[in-house]
Amino acid sequence: MLAVKGITKKLPDGRLLLREISFEAKKGEFIGILGESGVGKTVLLRCINGLTTPDSGEVILNEDGNPQKINGKKGQELRRIRRRIGMIFQGSILVKRLSVLENVLTGGLGRISTMRSLLYGFTDKEVQAALSALEKVGVKHLAGRRAETLSGGEMQRVAIARALFQEPCLLLADEPVANLDPKNTEVVLDYLKPLTKEMAIIAVFHAPELVSRYCTRAIAIKDGTVVYDGSPHLSSSVLEYIYGTGPAVKSA
Amino acid sequence: MSGKTSATTGQGDWGYQRYFQRHLLTGTVFLLILGWSVVDLGISPQLFLSGLPHFFNLVREMFPPNWEVLASGKVLWSVLETLSMAFVGTFLGAILSFLLALFAANNLALSKMVRETARGIMAAERALPTLVLILLLVVMIGLGPFSGMICIAIGSVGSLGKLFAEAIETVDPKPIESLESVGANKIQVIRFAVLPQVLPSLIANTLYRFDINLRVALFLGVVGGGGIGFDLHLAMSLFKYADALAITAVIFIMVWLAEKISDYLRKMVIGREVLQ
């Protein structure tokens, strides 16, 4: 459904951050991306939904046999594709001074006309859908609160609700459980995992044990290239290689 | 002077002599300008002293203030006219400023040309004194509070627009990107990610500007903008000093009250932010 083909991205100083990254993702998959910090995991996710433009390579979203190239698109066309890709950012991305419900509703802005959104014309149906998205992640009771009053775990759950309301076919998550305590980490990932019935999820993780518990597949990046792509249960020698200076391994 | 400077440029010579030499040029220029200005103004203590009796005469004629002038209701009407001139002018000016600020802010990624044009308009307005603006508007639109209101609106754009643009430039960029990532367009991003973040600052700055504009509205009255400023000017021109004092008292209370209220509102808007 998603095909990433030979993504290369240079840093402003000319150094290569990502070199020829390629992989595919299908509906039902929960892919965990691993790698040392600074290796370019976030940039890779940003290249996928076009927030960052890669120097070469292409990203193709193929929904219902209608392949669409994401990079190189602009304006209306880019927005139409982005509508199909949800994103949960590192830390929180909520608009702090809007209410929780309003934050969820912003997930639908891609399909709501400019005039209607300016006049605040969210329909009852949309509000109901937003509320039920909040219910699915167990925070419906927070709907009227301002986003800035929530705890970190609650914010991430609202971010998931926003992605649910958006109804994407691909969800990108950049360290969705960073800065969360173990209990909240579990809660958030337990809500995230069942979403793979409807979409593919690609998430960046710090902790390999979370990848092995929740993901269906792991991709590891080192020195700008994919050095591992396979089972989420990584062996200790593979992990040593990814995070340290262990011997090279072949991808499984 | 230059010969001396070159003779004392030895290393480590940062003493009194060096200090004196370094500031000799600046000091001389400053004193020359000051001296010339004093001569040009024709400042003379004698003139000031000979004016003092007139001052005491004026004060004597002002007292007791003629409160009857307020009884007709005309002054109250003028107060309302001045207040609404400042209010509508500030409101309109704030809207214009916000629109301009959107184009001038460097984080909304509009083209450089648009940005520079918007900044140029604001800079040009700042360079245009209010007095010049009202004289132009009076010729264009005619005498009266409508000209005053337009003058206040345009006159607010330079400073408010700059403050608004700076507020927009300091917003958290993450919510902006997050809305872009769901496919929201620029207008939607501004409405749902930028505006909520800058609103408290916009309101606080606009309230502050209202205080300034109320004083401007008084002054515009004298030049032909109507309102209570005009009443005061008229009373003074007709040597009705007792009337003038009563009107001044009204102006004093109006400005004082307006500032108290806007202070209170501003603290409410900002205070709430601090609490949360």
C-alpha cells in the first residue's frame, strides 16, 4: 500500500543523512522503526507525508489500486494525499488553547471546505464522530477541557483520537510514547495496535522491547541505510549492531 | 586632533587621556547640535518669566470651573463621540494589522516579496505622523469624527502590525505542521493553529493601543476630528476658560477610567494564561 523507494536526504551541510531507504508497508502491519538518535528516523517519517522533501527517491501511496506519488506534489494535490496519512508527532502536537474536541475536529480539516471551517461549521455528524473517536481511546470525558490542561498520556490519546477522526489509511507516529510513564505507554500502545485493522502504522520507537511486544515488523536504520527489516523480535547481536559497534548482520 | 590620536595609540593606553580623545568628536558634535537648537528655539528665561502673570490670570479665570457647561448634555455626547472614534478606529486598525501581520510574519512561508511589501506598508505608516495623516484625511473625507476614526485605524497599523507579526513569529510551530500534515490549507492553519496561540497577545496589545488612541482621538478633535477635543479647543479659542476647565476635568476622568478598565481587562486576558 505504501512504497518507499530509494529515499535519500542530505543535511544542510551536505552530509548524507538517509541513503537509498526503501521498504513497503501493507494494511494490517505495525512497523517499528529503530535506530540510534540522530540517525534520521523522524526525517524519514516526514519524507513519507511530504513535510520534508527528499533529495531523491519517491514515496508512493497506493490505495484501491490507484498509486499516487507524494513527493513533488504541491497545494491542493498534496493536501488530498495528506488527508489519507495521519501523523502523531513526537511530544504533543495539539493546539494547546483549543478544547480537546476542537483538536480532534481539526483532524478533519483536509476534507472540510475552507469557508465552512472558518465559520466553525462542523456538522453534528462530525462532532458525533469526533466524540466517538475520543470514546475509543477512553478520554471522552475530557472533550470540553482545554488541551493545555491535559497530562502527557491524555494528550497522546487525544492525538490518536484526532488521527482516528481523520480516517487515514496510513498512520505515522514519531515516538508516540516518549516521555510517558510505563503505565501510560501501555495504555497508548494498546489503543494504537487495534487500528492496524483499518490501516498501516509506521512508528518510531526508542525501546526495542516495545517493538517486540506491539509491532508486527521492525526496520532498523544505521548510517543512513536500512540494516534490518524483519521480525520484531530482534536478537541481542542485531541490537548490539544497531545501537553499538557490533558486527554487521544480514537482514532477516 | 588626529595627530594626537596617532601619537597615543600605544598598547595598553586606556587611561583618562585616551578616553577623552575617543569621545571628543561625539561630545563636540552633540554640544554643537544642542547649542544650535537652543539658539534656534529662541529660549530666553526673560520671556518665560514675563509670561507667568498671564498664567496666573488664566488660572484665576478658570476658577471656579463652569460645570453648567456639562448640563446641556452636549459634552457628554462629545465624550461618547471621542470614545467611539477611538473604539471603532482601534478595532478596525487591529483587524487591518492582523491581516498585514499574516503577510509580514516570516514563519508563514509566504513569498519574500509579499513579506517585504507588508513590512514596507507598516514602516511607511510609522514614518507618517498622525498630524499629516489627519490633515490629508480631512481634505479627502472632510471634517468630523469619521475622518478621525479612519485616521486612528490607519495610524494603528504600523505599531500594532509589527507587534502582531512578532507575536505570530513566536508561535509553537508544531501545531502548524500537525495541521498541515492532515491536509489543512493555509487559511485553516491560521484559523486553528495560529490564531488560538496569538489571541491573548493580540487582545492585550489592542487594549494598550486603545489607551493611546483615546489620547490621539482627543488631539484629533482639535485638528478637526470632532469629539470632546474639539469642544475644549472651541472653549479655549472663545476665552471661555471656566468652561475649558470643566471639560478638562471630564477628559481627565474619561482617560483615567478608560486606562483602568483596559488595564483590568488586559490583566484578565494575560493573567488567565499565566494561571493555566
